[in-house]
Amino acid sequence: MGYTSLVIQLARFGDLVQSARLVRSLSCPGAAVHVACDASLAEIAGLLYPQATIHPVRAHGGQGNPGELLAANSEAFEKLRAIAPDAVYNLNFSGLNYALASLFPEGTVHGYFVHEGQRLKDPWPQLGFRLSGRRPQAPCNLVDLWAHFTNAPIAPETVFPAARFDGADPGGLGVVLAGRHSRRSLPAEVLAPMAAAALDGIASRSGQGRAKKVYLLGTKAEKPLAKSFLRASSPRLAERVEDHTGGMDLPGLADFLRGLDLVLTPDTGTMHLAAALGTPVMACFLSSAWTWETGPYGAGHLVWQSAPPCAPCLEAQPCPNDMECLELFRAPRFLKNVVAAAAGKNVRPEELPESLLLLRGDQDAFGQSFEVLAGNDPYAAERYALRREIALLRGVAIEPSHAQAPLLTEQLTRLLYREQDWMLPPWHDRA
């Protein structure tokens, strides 16, 4: 019998998509892969991972207490236990994840495991938690963090197709109206002019002029935002807008995204799905979203990253700087450069604020990286130094991106290495 793996991914839609490199790495010939995910995502999980067996678990959407949640999942848990996997990859730091992982022998569980009643982390995710305390220098995309839970992930360029613009008819621009938190989303009065500029860019690139349309994307909850978008639109833009909010399920959304020229979006699950399909993404990251952590995976996608000195921040905390990161998207010549970027042309960095970066997705042997096309990234050298070291920890050597990349400071070295990671059980011999 072949090797059997179970991936436990009980987080949200975007996280399910970002598990792709790990799931596909485990799906070698003769191997059996099982994925446990929230029941609401089971259908799209089957489309994303047709080589895997999908196991629905009730993880979200309920108001019950933990005991009720476990009772509701008893049948699903028993089915998962019966798989008797050779390896379990537990990807989320949550009570339900730990409860599910505890059904299996400790030695088979990678990531987050239970040892004598204690909830613990393997050294690799523990390092990920420590690195999250230095977000400006974030050296590792979440896709790659999870991929390296296994010792031999597939090459980054084989995970998703590179962004490809084919100017197909009808094509057009998809506009994702909002993320899960309002602090990660552009207000309508900023988003609508940006959408108009992006539409001009793809129309110029395709040579189809006014034939291209704008499609508003989101759930039923975004219906009011769609109305705000239309109110903020010029008459020229408004006549080319179609409102699709609340009009499709996730499989339908995937089919729709495949036909678009470009998706304009904050950091959302839809952004990750578009990237997975190879549909070009132009993402807008306010400073609570950080490209180097959760940017679109694959080569060629674009991100406008707002990076004032206070960035990155936490959207759940009050902003003490009057949303300075949003004001960068109102810069006088910003829209002119959005047109150029969407048209596949060079932008003019001298016309943009230094704290507004334009980044383009790239990849190296370790995983996802980003090239700076405009703006100033003051953390680039330190980020590369950290990236070089964590790649070596996973057995990967990457080519220098800085001719004189600094050595790690003592502070960064202490962030990476801790004695208990290799000295004492239960960390001994764990990856």
C-alpha cells in the first residue's frame, strides 16, 4: 500500500488555496492524500485538489460551545481516524486542529501536535511564529511556510501557472470589493478611479478599447459596497460595470475568474484563487496586509504595497496615524501609473511616493519572492539575509539578490536559533 498523508486545514478559503504547494508535494505517484477542511469549502477543495480525498469538518459558522462542536464532528473524526495516515500535517494553531491531531500517534503529526497534554509546535512553525514578530523583514510567504512542513516540496514554479495576459474576449476587469476587514480594503471613492485606470490599461493592452467591462465581485454582504462603487464611478465607468456580488458560489467564481484579463483586489481568498488559476492579479495592500507574508503566489502578479514607516500593522488595533497608508493611494500621479502597470508598461517611480511600492511576483529555489518596480523597501537587505538562512535550514540554497547582503545581526540570529529546538524532547528529531 502507498504512503498516506492527511492535511488538516481548518482555516478560511484563502488558507485552503495557500495550502497548494504542500498538498501537491504530497501527491506523488502511488501516494494517497486526504484533506480535512471546513464543510463550506469541500466543493472548491475538490476542484483545487482533484488528486486528494476531501473530508468535510464543521469548523466555522456555528455558535455552539467547543463541546458541541466536537460532538457535531464525531462522525467526521472517526472517518479520519480510520484512514490511519502515515503522516499528518496539521496547519493551524487552533483548538479544533489540536483536537483532531490528537487522534493520531504523536510521531506522525507535523506542525502543531500534542505531547502529554501540552499543545506544542514543531521547530519550523515555531520559527514562523517568531518571525511574525519581525513582520517588516518577513522572509517567507505562507504558501512556502506550509510547503516546508514536508522535507521535499515541489518546485515553486510548478505550483501555479505564471500570470498570463491573453486579452481574450470578453476578458475584462474583476474588482473584489472588500476583504474580511475594512482596514484591508480601499473605500469606493479610491477604488472606483483605480478600477477605471486599470480598465484603461487592459483595454490599451488588448486593443479592444471600450469593449472591456468591469465586474464587481463579492458576497451578498458586499451589495452595499457595490452601490457605493457605482455612486463613486464616473458615468463613463458606470456604464461598463456589471454587479456580480452574491451571484456565484466558489466553483462558479473559479470559472468566472479564468476568463478575466485582470483582478483588482485586496488581500482576499479571491486573490489567491485568481493566482492559482494564472489570472493576472493587481493587488492593493494597505499596511495591515504585507506582501511578503501573503502576497499572490506565482510569477508576474502585481502588488501596490502601502508601506509608511508605521507598517506593517494589525487591522484589529486602532490606527494612530489617521490611515496614512490609504492616503498614498490618493497620490497625484498614482492613477497614471496604474494605467501603465495594467497595460504591461513600465511605471515612473519618480512620480510615486517612496512609501508606495509596486512589486512584481518572482520565485527562487525556496519559494515566492517579489521584485521592487517602484518605491523604497528599506527592509530588503535584512529580509534577504533572513531568507537565505531559513532556506538553508530547509536544505535550499538561493542565489544572492543583493551583491552585499548583510550577515545576520545578533538580534536576528537569536530570532532564528534556539537551543531547545534541538536539545530536548519532544523537539528532538522533529523537523
